Amino acid sequence: MFNLTNPYVALALVFTILASFGTGYYKGGEAEQEKQQLEIARLNAEARQKEQALVESVTNTANQLVKANEDAKVQIQKRDAALAAGNLKLRIPVKTPECPVSASADTPAPSGNSVQATAELDPAFARSLVAITDKGDENTRQLNACIDAYNEVRASLMKGIK
């Protein structure tokens, strides 16, 4: 009755073997998919942590830039007030024409430029002139903050690669 030479018994045996392999393959596929989903969730959580750290780093750099700009504005206001009040004067060196008066023979010749002639700038013009350098300083602070933020992000990302 259960003779392997019987085609129905052999067919049932082949069908049973194929069904068991098919079931194993299906269950294994489900298990692998679940394993992959867990790995993806873990990697996503890790990426979110790195992203949060990078955002925090860039925010700190931006806050430092804001503080530096505010400190600079206070210094600029103090300097401008001193220029306007005449407490601070901006002077530039000027070339003086040679004096036609001859020096006496017993006067020693001056060595170097120990006394240099200067001209005082008008306070409004002085404020305008130093405003140019203030803008340059502000741009430099901003550029340095961008470079610092870039380097921090780059270093953080390079740690993850190695």
C-alpha cells in the first residue's frame, strides 16, 4: 500500500518535501525581512542621534557668532561715541614739505623719523572710515564661524566613516 513504486505515494512524498522546503523558505524570508527592518530602525535611530549632535554643534557656533557680533557692536558704539565727543582722534601720517629755513650748524641732524607730522581726521569722516573696517571684521567673523561649523561637521562625519 505504501510502496514507493506506487506513483501516488511517490508524488505525495515529493509534494510533502516540496511543501516543507517552501514553508521553510517562506518563514525564513519573513524572519530575514523582520531582521532587516530592525537593522534599518537601529541605523535610523543612530543617524538621528548624529544629526541632532550636528544641529547642536552648528547652533552653538551660530550662538557664538551672535554673541561676538553683539560684543563688537558695543565696542563700535563706544568708539563712535568717543570719536564724536573728541575723546578719541584718528590721525594719519602726512608728508611735510622740506623746510626752506636752514638749520644752524650746531643743531644735530635728526636721526630717523622720531617726530612725524600727522593730520587729524574730521570725527564724521573718521567714523565713516572705521565703519568700513567694522564691516570687514563682521564679515571675517561670519566667515570664520562658517569655517568652524564646516570643520566640526566634517570631523564628526569622518569619525563615523573610520
